Amino acid sequence: MQLTTWLQLVLGRPFRRAGHRTALVAAGLPLHLAVVPLWLWLLGTMAALVPALTPLPVLLTLVVTPLLTVGQRRRYRALVGKDLPRPAVPGPGRNWKSAVRRLTTRALWRQVCYHAVAGPLLAVLDLAVLAVWAVALVAASIYVWIWALPPQWRVTDVGYTTQAAYITAGGLALLFLGPRLTGALVRLETRAAEVLLGPSRTEKLARRVADLAESRAGVLDAADAERRRIERDLHDGAQQRLVSLAVNLGLARSTLGDLPEDARKVIDEAHREAKEAIAELNNLVRGLHPAVLEDRGLDAALSGVAARLPIPVRVAVYLPQRPSPTVEAVAYFVVSEALTNVVKHAQATRADVTVERIGETLLVVVADDGAGGADLAAAGGGTGLAGLAKRVASVDGTFSCRSPAGGPTVITVELPCAP
């Protein structure tokens, strides 16, 4: 059993994919040679000094290049199941500007280089590999050809058996070499096709960046949706039960007048703790995603934040239309955290908040008349100004803080809000 398995691995593995690869090489030969007559025509016109005919083979090459590229893509897809990536192409258009744009793209000229330069060189290798297969098959089956000859030849040439044995051995050696040569050529052709017919390295990086940006946007949207779900669950679940508990404790304290003093103190303490828990839960819910932000937008939400602060805050919001929920949430949390820092650390007497949409940018400015000295570089990694900068960067925004000693402090945030 082990001997059979070993023989299958040694004898079967080289030939397992040789058929498809050889078919790929054979199908590529006419495609690789398709432009050769045009370039021979071009060389002929140049040698004959006929400048009027010189542009014709070049134009025909540009015309047939997209068709040959389609043929190459179908060849790889049909025979080895590989889809060659497509490069970026200009948008459709029928005017002369779009035609010039298509003719000057690097992708087109990389394709011309593949079909006009790499193609003929690969065709030589294709012919060599196919010749190896043909010679190997003929040599390995030399005894069949010999027995097809007339009997008189075998009688007169008695030394043919020794020669045929050598030829058969050489043919078998070529048969084992053929799959490896074919595999190496297919890898070379595939690499050349990916480099010259596919997107450039710059385009691949640009696509990767776009995919990552889209993926990150999806993650941010999912996180925002999860925050909203948690806010709804807290508001409709735990918060309502705490309110019911506080109401019941208040009723018990007011209706049960004959309770011992110790029991009354316990009920009073529980009632106070329940009300404090409700207040803390309200603050937590507002920190997650305030309902007023979703219902009425930034103006109402920021006005609510300013009304709860112990210093006067002027809020000015100029938004012809609401930005996306993710950008809106980032703007809200930046202003809310910045105003909290103003109250805690700035020793300010007033603050100003301005939110304005300028083109496709949401500009947020928070200023105060405090002592200044806020330093983004010295802030903690996940809190304060550094945390705000990271939150802004999560949506490709920019964050800057100008806070000289003695004040004032001005925080400027720009958030992209393209439709």
C-alpha cells in the first residue's frame, strides 16, 4: 500500500496539472504572436522610408491591444481558473479629451509592452516547451512507430532495438522534465501578465487604502449602532427599573409612619442611593449617545451640554443639513469633552462653541478665556486631548489645540462630511 502511494506521488504529481498548463501555453501562443505582423509591417515601412504608412501599424496595435488583453484574461480564467486583476481605467466618453485620456494611461501602454515586447519572447518559450512535449511523446513511443514500419526494415536493421531503447529512455526523461518546464513557464507568464496587464503597485496600494477606509467606516458605523443599542437598553430597562425602585422607596418612606427609626434610616439611605444611581445612569446614557442628538441634531444636543455647565457657554451652530451620524457623534463628543476639560482645568469664566459646515468639511471650534497651557503632546494616551485627537482621527479628521500660557485656549477640529 505504501509502495503504491509512493508511486502515485512520484509518477502522478508531475502530470496532475500538466494538461491544463500545457493547454494554457498552447492557447497563449497565437495571442503572443498576434502583434508580430504589425511590428514587422512597421519595420518594413521604416526600412522602405514610407513615413505615410508608419502610423498605421502603431494605431492598429493600439486598437487590438484591448482585445488581446481580454483574450489573455479569458485564457487564464478558462484554463487555470485565475482571474487577472484589472487596472483602473478612465470613465467612458466619446469626445476627444476622453480618447486622449485613454491613450495616455499607463495601463494601456503596459498592455502594449506586454503584447508587443513580452509576448513574442514568451512565444519563443512556448514553442520550446511544446517542442519538448512533442519530442518526448514521439521518443517515448518509438517502439510504436517502429512497428508501424515495414517488416523488411526491421529485418535489415538489426540494431534498431538498442537505439530505440536509448531513444525511449530519453523520451521518458523528457516526459518527466516537461511538467516542470511547463510549470516554470506558466509561473513566468502569470507573473508577467499580473505586472503588465493588471494594476500597478500604486493602484494596488490605492485600492488597499480605499478598502481599509471602507472597512474602518463600517466598523465605526457598527460601533455607533452598538452604542445606540446600549443607550436604548439602559434607558428602557435598567433606568426604568431604578426609577420604579426610587418611587416605591419614596412611597414606603411617606406611607409607613410607624416604622422603627433604624428601618426608616435604611429606607432613606436606599432612596438616596437609588436617586444617585439614576443620576449617574443618566450621565452614562448621555455619554454613550444622547437621545436628543439623534432626535434634534447637534444644535439642541450642544445647547443641552452648555446649559448643564457652571460657566456661560455661547453655542453657535450653522448647518444647512445634518452630517452623517458618525461624524455628528464625533463632533458632539469632542465638544462635550472639551467643555468638561474647560470646567475642570482651564479656570475659565466663559467659553464659545462654533460648529459650521464649509463645503465638505465640518468645522468645530471650542474656545475659552482660561489660563491656557494645555499640551496635546503631554496628554495621556487615551484620555483628555490625546483621546479627542484619536477620536477625530478615526474619521480622517484633523485636530489642533492652541493654548499659550495665560490663555486663551482654542481647539479646532475639521471633520470630513462628504455626501
